Amino acid sequence: MPKQNVLNIETPKVDPIRMGVADDARRQLARHLSVLLAETYKLTVKSHLYHWNVVGPLFKSVHDLTEEHYENLFAATDDLAERIRALGHRAPVNIDDGELTLTIPLPAGGVPTAEDMIQDLVKSHETIAAEMRDMANYAHDNNDPVTEDLLTERITFHDKAAWMLRALVTA
């Protein structure tokens, strides 16, 4: 039996979608939003894992901050998935099947130190914010202010998260 493509974001068309965004742009937006959704999920899990496992003098600060972050990130997954659906496509059903090109890795090789956790989270937040900036520009260029606004809101969160995490380890 052939492998089923679980990333089939295409939705069977009942009626044409007339939202002012070209079909190809909607498809590209949905595909890129699917990547951002998957990366947001991975960052949610990573933040939660670090929340549970941080130790040392930074425990309270990292524990509290990662809790705020993973709660925000989890809520964002719903917003991202709903935007994909509003664009007329399906959200991904498997974020780790090789169909999506992700840049946010989960931790490997044991439990990192608190400072290594912070550096890893900073890098992840900066990476996803940069990807979102590119996507927001694409949305702007393709007459999709709703996706642009959603991504602008997410970029604001990720920039602030990275700044707050960096502040924990800056001397």
C-alpha cells in the first residue's frame, strides 16, 4: 500500500474561496503556516521539558518564565491552525513525518544546564521569529493582512521571550 501523504493540506473545494488572496498564495501561506505551527509545537514541548527539569540558582526564574511561554505557545497553535483552515487548507496531522522542513530541534543528549536551556530557547525563539518575519512579508505582498497581523503578534511574543531569556544570563 502506498504511503499516505499526511501533510495533504488541500481541502476538497465545495465553493471557490473568494477572500482576495490568490489560490497559489493561499496554498503557499498554508504550507508555510503549517511549518510554523509544527515549530511552535516543538518549542512548546521544549519549553515544557525545560520547565520540569531546570535546576540551580536560575530555577525559579526559568521555571516561571517557561511556564508563561509554553502556555502562550500552546494557545498560538490553535490560532495558527485556524488561520490555515480559514485559508481553505487542512492543518498538518503529523509534524514529524519528513514532509515539513523544521529548524527547531527538541533537546537531545541528556538534561542541559539551566544556562544551556536558556541559550537553546533564545536561539529557538529568534529562529522562529525570523521565519515569521519572512512569512509576514510574503503575506503582506500577497494581500493577506490577517495572516500578516497574526504573525506580527507572534513575532512580538518571540522577540520579547528571547529578550527576557537573554536577560537571565547576561552579566
